[in-house]
Amino acid sequence: MSGLEDFKDELETCFGTSCGFCERGCPVYQNLKVKTLCMKGRNRTMLGLLQGKFEISPAVVQAAFECTLCGNCDRWCSLKNTEHTQAFREYLLKHGVEPMKEHSSLAASLRNYGNPWFQPRSARNRWTKGLNIPKATPGKADVLFFAGCTSAVTKQLTKSLIASAKLLQSAGVEFVTLGQDEPCCGSTLQRIGQTEAFETMASDNIAKLESLGTKKVITPCPGCYITLKKSAEKHGSKLKVVHVSQEIAHLVKEGKLVVKKSSERMTYHDPCHLGRLGGVFDEPRTIVEAIGTLVEMPNNRYESRCCGAGAGLQSAFPKLSRELAAKRVAEAKSTGATTLVTSCPFCETQLRTVPGIKVSNLMELLFDNVLENEKKG
Amino acid sequence: MSYIDELVAALGKEKVLVDPAEKFVYGADWSPRTSDEFCPPDVVVLPRTTKDVQNIVKVAFAHEVPVTAGGGLTGMLGGAIALYGGIYIDTTTMNSVVEIDPKNQTIRVQAGATLQEVNDAVKPYDLWLPHQPESKWVSTVGSAIACDNDSTFGVRYGKILNCLLSAEIVTGTGEVLELGHRKAHFTSSGYKLKDLLAGSEGTLGIITEATLKLEPVPAVRRVDMLVFPRMGAAVDYLSRLLKAGLSIEAAHINCKRRLQFYTHSYRQKFGKDPEIPAWAEALLAIAFSGDQEVVDSNRDYALKIAKEFEAQLVEEREIVDAWWASKYTLDFEPFKQKWPDSQKQKKFGAADPGVPVGRLEEFYHKFIDVAEKHELEVIGMNAYLEHPNSIGFSLSCAVFVDYRNADEVRRFREFHDELSKLAIAFEGTMSTFMSDSSQKAPYLELEHGASLEYMKRIKRIFDPKGILNPGKKFVREARR
């Protein structure tokens, strides 16, 4: 039985309910207004396909893949809609649909380089230069900093990793990294429907972390955070996975990091995987409030709108992806804030493509505002 | 050239959906049906302007192709389902605000705007559209008018027709008409053709724009719940409150069973059903709104009078809050929204009759009898007061329907028909918030007698070829 068939009962429940409450917050549907592209319609498409009412067609493929898996539909529902969609993608790939060329490219890079961005494995370790972070070895890895592919191999994003590491060091947190041996968490594979490859990767990752004796993983990437956390849960591991904002907010509250506060108006964009899907809302806000004056966007926390970067949308549907980013930036600007803060490398990159507001990484912003005598490294 | 080719030529390829999967999703609404009963149209069109709609209808008129317009597809009786195929117009692509006039408290919108989108747009002006069905996040202005659906705040503001000042439609010949009285609240001039649109189900024209009357947002709202030993006592109590001159904003009488359906978030929070006194057979949810002092005095007076009617205030606020969340705020815990949770095995199905106020309790017992006769699990009755400052009920007589079981769906339809006919026998009406659709069409003569022929003639004036939503209201011989 395929994963999608496992959800048939839920698909029928959605058909039986038909409330359509998922439509209101769906960024893709609100932009395109085609019902196959909101969750109610997508669930119906899956149901019709399983019932043999129609064949796989370009519109079916579009329904499966033109979605950011942001989970806004889940927030207004009680069904596991994003899981349906992932299973839908997997189903199509298993039934002869060729992966989108952009997604094939991501998967090929993951196979060959261990990251989706065609960067050599050695690039993964560049950001640690001069930071004096020990390499993880068995028994010496209680706390592991998991940098994540995107930030580690993208020059513009390494500053956030450096800031995170220096903040942890300043507060006296001892941690290790895997250096260039750090694997991909598998999030990308999972979101584009390559479930089997993902399952293997997830299982290997947990085995690797367990073999090192890791007790806690701190990661600055919301995609890695939610993927590693769920992988650990699925494999019965006691590994604790936290986002760096959770760790750092705790240190700020404890006074281990003293922050210089300004009156600047800042707004915070909840990354989907950290906020709505990960349940981490307060800690990033604690940090923003320590630095400046937090003003909320109309759609915040559970109702936050996706930036448009996720789940392969940015690569396969770039025009729509840009439009979603523009909407989110417009919402940020409407608050009167001068800085849009976020804590995800994908959101950060995506939101920076839209002019009109300064986009800051939470950790970089904090590092720049921690009193000088607190800084080390 | 086929009519679909003509649609593509008139609108552009991106506004015309012909893929079977895309058409399929438009083939069902919220009404009880099995998943084998999807009834997709032959083509879906996504207009952006009135001109687009006009072009669509002109093509349909020339080719005598059925045209069915829909909004959020949350209708509970299949009103926007294209029974005879043809063209489905998805009006949700027409959701722009045309004008907000705060001084005159009006908004002009395209008909595909949801009721929530209207309220989001006017919120900065401290105004709101008080027509508020539970489906407001999805229900569009056009479908609210065409279906004449219910509103939580009917006892103060009425339903959508009380808010509708003017509407633009495209008739069955493709002519664009404005019906109504611009921004004036009422008129004594001419025939009130605008009023024909309420409950017209898209059979007279496709509504493309509407001018709606807005109201100031009240500063404070207080919702309470009282229990009564019987439904009739709750009716008498409400009558007394109105006589006393109180300004009630919302009033809903629920039978005891119905409470459970509206207290999902209570069960989520406490893991049990709410408890009310064993003697209580009816619950009245009642809201007052306005300035704090006015709300307080209205409420105090209402509670004082309650003692005369053997009523008891529900002190446990969580019960009231859970009910109100279900009815209005829709403020459910994330990932635990009520509807899918409550529909996993069976879904909500209802008949929507109206009966004289003095016969509510008698009809309630008949409803239970009919449901049991058809072997349907009873959800219960909710009587909404939907006429401004008077006791006029919309009745939701609800049962659970196993939508995976064709026989149970059939029995539900028989239940629905029997209650509809019974309501007429009670000197009432078949429908108060779902309209007729195809389900009630066979009984329209029973309801309307000789005037039905006049309705048919009116229909022919607006839609001479009978292409607009065929099979709704009036029986059409052959079903696709």
C-alpha cells in the first residue's frame, strides 16, 4: 500500500466535511484561485485519483507540487494535510511521473555532494574557520551544533552561523560540529516526494548522531530542526533537537548574554517549519524584544504567511514564489517596522529578494547588539 | 468552433479549466452525498470582471449550454452543483473591493469576495458586515445572496437581504443589469427586483457586484446561555425580552442534544462533554452588544426576567465560549478545528424549514420522530432568530449522515423531503437558509401553489433559454 492510500480515510473525511477553511490562509490558493491548489481541492484531487475518476495529468502534477507545504491548511483543520501532499508527491513519482527537472537537480546534488546546492563537501566546513570549534568524536559530542546545508555552503548566510557559534561560546555553551562530515537532514528530499531516499537518510542520520553519543542538537535551520526532531521521534531516539533561538533565548533570559536595546521597530517573520509546524514562537520574539521594539504583522505565529521558498516551490515555480515573498514583505512594511527579522536561511534569502525593508537574521542581529565585553571569538 | 473554444478565445486559456482533475474538484459542495456522486461541470471558468462573465454567458446563450455559478462551495443542498454539466463559473476569482464609502457606511465589492474579506476590508473604518454564517471564511457575497443563507446576528440585523442595497447581475441573455437603489437604504419606487436575488440560486442571473450596507462595530459584546425546561419556554422568554424593548444581537434556541455539536473546543479542553441540568431540554444562547453600560443594563434586565420563565443561567463560561467559538469566532485550537473532527464517520446534514413561532416545540418532536423513522442519528435542532427585532426562526434540523453509505444518504434525502413537506403542513415553509436547490424542486408547487407559474414566468424573462443553473428550483425533465 502506498503512503497516499494510507490517507484515504482522511481524504474522504475532507470530502465529507468540505468546509474549505483551509482556503483563507493558503498563500498559493489566494494568489492563483484555482481550487485544485487549495487543500480542499487537492484532497479531492487525490481522492478522485485513487478512485480512478481521472488519470494523472499535468494539472494533477501541478496540484501536488505547487504548494509550499507551509502547513497553514493544517492550522485551520484537524487533518494531516501536509502529510497528504507529501504522500501525493511520492505517489506520483512512484506512478511514473518524472520528477520536476529542478527537483531532480536538487536530488542529484544531494546524492553527489551531500547538499542541494552543488557545493563540494569541503565547503560545509568553511564557516568554522578561526572559531575553534571541536570536531565531534564519539563520547565528545553531548551538544552538537548542526549547521545545515544551506547556511553552511552559502557565503552570504555563513555570517549567521558564525554569529550563532560565537553567541553560544560567549555564554559558555560547549559544543562540537561535524565539520564537512555533517550530512544533509533530508528535508528537501522529503518535501519533494522522494520519500524512500529520505527515510534512508533520516535513519542514517539518527544512527550517526547516536553513535557519537550526542544528547542534544542545536540547529539554526528550521528545516533541519523539524526534520531531525521528527526523525529522532520516529526512530525512538532520546536525542533532543532544539532551534538555536530556543537555546539563545534561554541564555538571554538567564543574563548570560547582555543585550543593548534600541527603540527600532522590528517585525518578526515566523518560518513555517519553526513556528506553525515546530511550535517555536516565543523564543525568537524574546530575542527581538531584547534588541528592539517588536511590532507584529497582521498574520503572525500560527497564522504567519509563508515566504514562498519552501518545498521546492522556489526552484520549480519561481514567479509564484517571488509573488508570495512580495506579499509577505508588503505585510511587514505595513507595520511600520524598519527591520524584518527572521530565523531561517531560506526565508532570509527569499525575503531579501524583495526591496523595501532591511531583512536581518535573528542571530546576526543579536550578535551585533550584544554588549562588546560579552563577545568572544 | 466549440463553445469551449469560444470561451478560450473570449477569456484566454488561463481562465478556462478543462483538465478532468481540475473540473472534478468543483463537483461537490457540503451537502451529504457519497464520493461517487461528484458531479463535475464540463468546463470551469475563472472570470476576473463583469465583462468576462458577460462574455461567458453570451457564449452559453448562443450554444444553449448550462451555466452554474458558485462561490466557496459550502452549500448544504447542492445549490451550486452543475447538475447538467456545462459551464461552472468560479466567482471567487472576482473578489476585489470596488469602493468603500465610510461616511455612508457602504461597500461595493465583486461578488466573489468572501464575507470575511469584506469584513477585513472595512475593519480599519470600525465598520462591519453583520451577515455572518458559520461559513463566513469561505462563503462569498454572491453565494450568500443567491443561497439566502443564515446569519448569527439575524435578530438585530436580519440576513443578507437586509444589508443588500444594490446588485449587478448578468442575465441569462448576457445583459448586465443593476438592481436596487444605489446607496439608499430602501425605496418605494418600482418593483423590488433586487429582492428576487435572495435565494435565487443563480437561476435569474449571475451576481457580479454588490453594494452592501455596513454597521458600526459595537464596542462590547456579551454572550450568555440560559437553560429552559422546554423549548416553548425559551420562545416565550424571547418574546418577552423583545416586548421589554431590549436590543438583542443574537439569539439561538438549541435543543439539549444540539449543544454537544457546538462544544467541540470544550471537549478538546476538558476531555468530556459539558454538563447542563438534567431537567433542561432547551438552551438559549443570547448576545447583547453596544456600549458597556447599555450591554450591562440589557443583560441585567434579561436575567431578571429569566426567573419568570424557569430559566437558569449557565455559569460555566467555558460552555458558552465553546458554543460561541463554534458559532461565530471559529477560534479553535490550532490543528483541532471542529468540522473535520466532527465529520470523521458521519457528516452533518440538515433540513431548514420554518414554522410558526407557537409551533416550534411541536415541530421539534416531529423532527425527532422523522429522523428516527429514517434511522438517522439526531444531532439536534437549532432555531436561529433571523428577522430583525422579532421572533422569526430559521430551523436547522440536523442529523448525522454516513456519506460512505449510499442507502443512508438516500434515507437522509427522504428525511429532508418529509420535514420540508411537514413544515408546509404546519403553515410554515420548506426553506429558511438553504434555498430549494434540486432537492426541494418537486415540492415547490406544494409550497407556492398557483404562484409557482408566475415564478416560472419571471425566470423566463431573466433567462429565456433556461441555461442558468438548470434543475434548481424548477424540476427539469432529464437529469444528466
